[in-house]
Amino acid sequence: MDIRAMTLAELEMVLEWAAAEGWNPGWQDAASFYAADPDGFLLGLVDGVPVASIFAVRYGAGFGFIGGYIVRPGWRGQGHGMAVWRAGMAHLAGRNVGLDGVPAQQANYARSGFVLAHRNVRYEGQGSGLPAEDRVLPLGAPDFDAIVAYDRAFFPAPREKFLRHWLAQEGSIVLGVRDVHAADAALLGYAVLRPCRSGFKVGPLCAETPAVADELLHALRGRVPAGAPIYLDVPEPNRAAIALAEQHGMRPCFETARMYTGPAPDLPLARQYGITSFELG
């Protein structure tokens, strides 16, 4: 098998593989993912036929994230998955590497040096079509620097290139709450909603207090047609985030194991109510 970096068009193809596996990627995710690290999306080919993929995305100088680990049906059990896995890990050599894996694969990831940090739980709910609270406002290009600065606390490394595309996805909505009493009107929280193959996903959702998180989720549900699916990926250690999802009538439908090869980054999970993406962290 030959293994090489994907083109953007090939990444779009692999996200269709992911959709067939039930992973429900966003319609515009490919360009955002690719911007994070164009060399970090690896494709395995047998006689020119694409059969396997892995995302091994580098952030900053010392962090990486694994996702998009797929072997196409009909090509499984032949060693192709292990080949792309090794190539992906080699691309991230010397870094602390994270992933969100299904619990059934925890033991396999542990054999590659990954240690469980916490669970993430996907909650499914419905749109409400209701109006937002007055202080929840749309954020746009003029707010980009403020969002990047606020977001920096919630991820182990800088991800400005990724955010520049993620926040501008066609059909996405970016909302924030600002401290109107502060001279700089600092952000008290922000959230992103994007359309996916099925319904809409929220991610990230970060807030200084449960009340701000509630305002943001209420506003995002209001932007989703009543009855349409909406998903929120909650880090389980944040009990307030679980309570928030339950208060909004959301129910668990999926979970992942967040694991790292090195020490778990010191992230403020108590203020992180929604993970950005299981594929890229």
C-alpha cells in the first residue's frame, strides 16, 4: 500500500466515507480541517485505489490529534489500517497526541501508548425555533481576534488557521455573549453551530458560567428549525454541561474516550460545554 498526503478533494471523499460510517460530518468540514495541517491527512492506496485514511493533524510545536481513521469495507483485516496508523503516528512523532476513540477500541489505543483522560458524551436534542436572549449576539470577521484569544484557553495549542475557516463555514452561525460592564466588552462565551448530514452540531461551546452557556445553547436551538436534530459533544467531567444538556431535553446517543500519549493538557473543562470536533479535537 502507498501512503501519501490527501488533496482537499480526497479529504472530501474521505468525509463521505465517514458519513457512510454514521459519523455525520459537517457539510463544509473538509476545507476547515485541511487548513489546520494540509500535510496531516493521509490516504492509503492499493494499486491506486483509495482504501484507508487517517488524520494526523499537527498543532503548534508540540501537540497533535488523530482522527478520521477508516478502512473501507472489503479492505479490512489485511493490515491496511495498521499501516496508515503507523504513518499517522510517525507524522506526529515527538508530540503529545490526542484522540477521541470509541470505547471498544480503548485497549488497542492503550497498546499504542494512549492513556484515558475522560469521556466525551454526545447529546442529541431538537431545535426550538425560539428567539434568543437579548445579549446573545452574532459574531463575525471583526470579532475574529477576540474569538481566537478567548478560544486559546480551551485547546492545547494555537489553532488560528483552523478557526479562520471553521468560523466562516457556509451555513454556520457564530454567537457570543460579551461583558457589557467591562471597558473592552470581553467575551463571556461563544459557540458555533454548523449544518451536518443529519441536523446540526454545536462546537465549540465555551462559557464563563452555566448561565452564559444556557443562553448560548438556547440561542443556537432557536436557529435550528423546531424538531430538527441538534447535537452537543460534552466533556463528561463538566457536570454543569451534562445538566445543561439534560435541561434542554437532550439525551445521550454516543460517546468517545479522550486519550493522550502524554500528560492530559490542563484545559478548563469546567468552562468547556461543547467539544469542537471528535475528528480534530
